[in-house]
Amino acid sequence: MPDAFLNCTGITTINIPAKKTDYYKKRLPEELHQFIVEMEPEKKAKKK
């Protein structure tokens, strides 16, 4: 996966699931870490 974004200049954000930042930082090249945005966790609907 390190070459997946090689020479890509159009990246502005990389949206990742909540609490997965460390997982993706280990797998993406360091120069892409600045674009990582952690999404808010989905709120589960309350059962009635």
C-alpha cells in the first residue's frame, strides 16, 4: 500500500474511521499523515 498514493498531488484529506488513526499511520507513508482526518463515531439509535 505505500505506493498507492505515490506522486498524488490532489489529496486534501484522508477520512478514516474513529479510533483507527494509529492503524492507518502505520500503513500510510509519513508524508500523508498530515491529511488524516478521524471521522466521528457513528451514534447508535436507542431502542424503544
